Amino acid sequence: MHDEETLLLTNCHVASMAGGSGYGAVHDAALLIDNGKIRWLGTRSDAPRTGVRRIDLGGRWVTPGLIDCHTHLVFGGNRAGEFEQRLKGASYEQIARAGGGIMSTVAATRASTEEELIKGAIPRLRSLAASGVTTIEIKSGYGLDLQSELKMLRAARELESKVPMNVVTTFLGLHAVPPEFASRPDDYVEIVIKAALPVVAEERLASAVDAYLETIAFSEEQVERYFAAATALGLKRKLHADQLASGNGAHLASRAKALSADHLEYLDEAGAKAMASAGVAAVLLPGAFLTLRETKVPPVDLLRAAGVDMAVATDCNPGTSPMTSMLLAMNLGCTLFGLTPFEALKGATINAAKALGHDDEIGSIEPGKAADLAVWDVAGPAELSYWLGHSPLHTRFKGGVEVGLSHRERIAELEPGRRVDQSRVAHEARV
Ligand code: NIG
Ligand code: FE
């Protein structure tokens, strides 16, 4: 199967997520894919009848491939021990201040080779793929020295060749103050600005930068300087903001014209309004909220009232959110934060694309956008937020190529001359 081929997906229902107020549902639909892009969407009776290869989707639902717009997927080791400590009553801050938390992952990540990081991340990425994800954002931030940060970003990039997935990388230079700079955090910020940012920009290892604005991490003034330097180098901005306490994060992200402000448990009305007028997306991370057993939920009603685009993501990381399912993130967005299933799907598609600055290419099923799709065994799109731990995914398409659930071998299976597994592709026929 070649991606320049014209392909018609037929006998399906489509939630296009184009147009804002509803699912953009097209029943008894067909979808024409050309050169890896969506060329046409309409009802089956209006579809071209000849000259194209067709795949009958057996009445299944098609959505845009899901987008996990906030992850720390690449890391060494894991923090199950810290999980046990927290269950016995230790807080995230206490563990961090005692040198554990992010720092223990930094030590394990520095000690890993690029290959080891890739090998460790593949099963998590496959799990995300099996939950319908076709694009993932991956942050660095567990290296905290130039070589280790670059190693993380290269590992993240390399994952695209291991699992069929679009990977968007973000440089999280200001995640934590590394131990060697413990007494002089400003020197660390200076080094990140002078030595790391130019290399990241020059080698195009990331399209955006991120920072952790929190009393246990970096100050407003430090983040502001870092953002200014990143902006000057053409890098976009994202921010871990207002997660554990109110810290003006939404305002800072808005002043910096960031793509997104993420977490936002302590966001207030003025912050939500600032984000709306600056066009900053809100990325809600219920996995971290659940894992840390937080009690203050992000103010979804204020975000709604202000008209902020809300995205949902896994925040997959070893400390606060060891979660590898976008469907679970959507479910928790509904059950813990009060999103509607429609808002959750929007948050996993078009709004997640906005949070990455790629909404002109992905996130909805519209002519001209990439044919990145998820095909589901569900009776309607609300069911995607309903299951807890089950993935009704039937198959995925990336750039118009059927890539199945998670395995690259699936592409080989579909190459011409090879037998197609009929149990996984509903029906395929040449007309
Ligand atoms: O998004 N907030 C900071 N970063 C991660 C947690 C990282 C960790 O604990 O390893 C987060 O929650
Ligand atoms: Fe995070």
C-alpha cells in the first residue's frame, strides 16, 4: 500500500470534529483519501464509484486520530517506589524536596543510553497507539544537562521509526533545578538560555519549549527570561502552570503568547480571560490529578465561560501520571473534571492540535488535512469517553496508510501481494 494511492473508506459514520459546536457527524459516510490527505468527506451515496481502492469499514465510527498533546514519554527507570511512599502519606513536594521525585528520574535518564530510552518508551507508545493516538507530543526534561536533554529529544524523534506515530518534540529545559546547580538556580537558567536553546533551535530538535512554574521549580522571572530567548529563536512556548498552587502561570503564558498552559488546577477567572484573549489553549491533565490525589479541580466552568480551547492529555510520566491511554484521559476528564464526552473528544482532537500549533494539519477530518484517523467499534462517539480500561479501537490510519493498532508490522501485512488479515480489516475490494 502506497500513501500516494487514492483510497475510499466507506460504510462508516464520521465524527469530523470540524466546525466547533458538534461532532460534525456524517452518517452512512465515505471518505476519500489522496496522497495521504483527506480529499473529500460526504455521504456514501455521493462517493465516487470507480477507479479507487475501497475499504468497507462495516458501519464503524471514524474520528480524527487522537492527539496526546502533553507527555513525558521518554525516561529512564520508574517511580513505583515513590508511589508506595505517597500511598503511605508522603506528599509529592516532600519527596521532591528530599531529592526524590523528578530528580530520581533524572538520575536514571542520565544513566540510560539513547537506545535504552527508546526501548523503554516503545511499549508505552504502543499502548497509546492502541488507544487511538496518531500524534504524540514528547517533552525532554529528565536530562537537565545539554547532552542528556539532546539524547532525550533524539530518542523521542527516533520513536517515529519504531511505532507508526507522529511525534512532536518539546524542550522542557526548565523542569527542575539539577542537583549540581542546587545552590545557584539562576546559573542553570543562564546555561539553558545560552547553551541549550540555541542548539535545540539550530538542530530543530524541538518546535517548542516548556517550563515548570512552581515554587518547587522555577520562578516567573526565570521562566520569562527563558521564554523571551526561546521566542527570539523561533521556538513556541508551553507552560506547566498553576498545578500545585496559584502562581500567575496563566498570565505569564498569555503574555508570552504560549500555545498552551497546562494543568491549571489553581487557575482563576482573570487567568482564564487572559488565556482566552491571547488564544492560549488549556491542557487538562486528569491523570496527574488522580495520581497525586488532588482535591482542587481545574475550573472548567471558567474556561468554558471565557471561551478557552480545552485539550485533554495523559501527561504520561513516571512520577505523577503513569498513564498510557488517551481514552482513559478522556474518561477522567469527564468523571473527575466534568467535561462532556464531546468536550473530551474535542480535547483529544482539534483542541489538542491547537495546543501543539498544528491545527491546520491535523485534529479534524476536513479536506486538505492529513488522513490520520481512528476507526472504532462503538455505537456513537460518546462511548469513547465511557469505557474505563477498554479500547474499542478497530484500526488506525496515519497519512492515509492503515497502520493498525500499534505495530509497524501491520504496514508490511498490508503491502500488495501479502494476505490481508480479514479479522482486522472489515472488507476490502477493488472496484
Ligand atoms: O507534568 N509537573 C511537572 N512535570 C510532570 C511531573 C514530572 C515528574 O514527577 O516526573 C507533570 O506532572
Ligand atoms: Fe507534565
